[in-house]
Amino acid sequence: SNSRDSHDEL
Amino acid sequence: MNIFRLVGDLSHLLAIFVLLLKIWKSRSCAGVSGKSQILFALVFITRYLDLFTNFISVYNSLMKVIFIASTVATVYLMYIKFKATYDSNHDTFRIEFLVVPVGGLAFLVNHDFTPLEILWTFSIYLESVAILPQLFMISKTGEAETITSHYLFALGSYRALYLLNWIYRYYFEGYFDLIAVVAGCVQTILYCDFFYLYITKVMWGKKLSLPA
């Protein structure tokens, strides 16, 4: 899990 | 998407619209911290720059646009349209004391040293403390209108629900973002005192007033 995954969150 | 995140997002949306509607209907922004609203506008603008670079879903893009537009609208109502009702004497928190350290921290502690990533990190850190001018204002005046309490409760609940979302995602998706989780914990902890007052007073029909 990289940081990019979090960017689907608001 | 899980239930915690969805309800969290809806709670966030509700908070912003409760505040907008309160200001619009009463034609007044008394008791609301313009400084917190400026910080939230800054949070959304710096976080959602990826609107232009990274498409995730219609839901995602739509929510981002709504969050930016509604918060900018709140700032407009407070500082331009209903400026005469803005209680600036009580809104004295120095926001540079938040923005500068948070900016420095975003440069030092991030996932990736790129402009968009640093701005995203800045936004996450800033969001965690952006409510402080509002809480400071309430502590100065010693009270908050009931509608303002509802706004704060919905806004605080949103990040608390995100914490549940992160626990869920950790167990079921193996997903974990330390920066978001730590900032989310800080953000939720800042509301604890308020949550206590909200549950023990506002939910029982009393106005939120601080003990003298």
C-alpha cells in the first residue's frame, strides 16, 4: 500500500 | 468505499451545508470563526489539486468540487457579503502560528518529496488543527449557538468516522497511511472536549455554554 492509495479519500 | 467512509463524507458535507445555511438564513456569521473557514478553504484547495491530474471517480471529483466551492462560498459570505456581522473581535487566533509550523512539517515528513505530495501532506496536517480558531473563539465568548454546535458535531464526527474507516481498511484491505492516521487522531482528539459538552448539554436541549 503506497501513499497514492490514500488519495481516493477526501 | 465502506460504510464508515461514506457516512463520514456525508457528515462532512452536512457540516459545511449546515454552516452555509445558518449564515444564509440568519444573514449573519456571528459566532463563526472566519479564520477557521479560511484554513479549511486552504485545506481543500491544496489537497484537491489532483482534480486536474488524477481522475478517481465521479463521486470523488464531485465531492472535491463541492467541498472547495462551498467553503469558498462560506469565506465569501463572511468576509464580503455579511462582513458587518463578522465577530472579528473574538476571532483573534493567529493562524500563522498554525500555517508556518504545519508547512515546515509537511516539507520534513511526507511520503514523497514532490510538489503535489507536499501540498497534500500540508493539507492533511493543516486540517487536523484548522478548527482551533473556532474552538478558541468559543472559549473566549464562553458559548456557542446551537446550530454552530451541530456544525461542529458533524464536522468532528467526520474524522472520527474516518478513523473507523482506517481500522476497517487496515484489517480488510491491508491499507495503512501513517500520516493520515496520526493527523486524523490529532484532529479527533481536539474535538473530545467539545463532544463531551455536546452530548451532555446540546443533545438535551440546552445551549452550549462553558463553565465560568
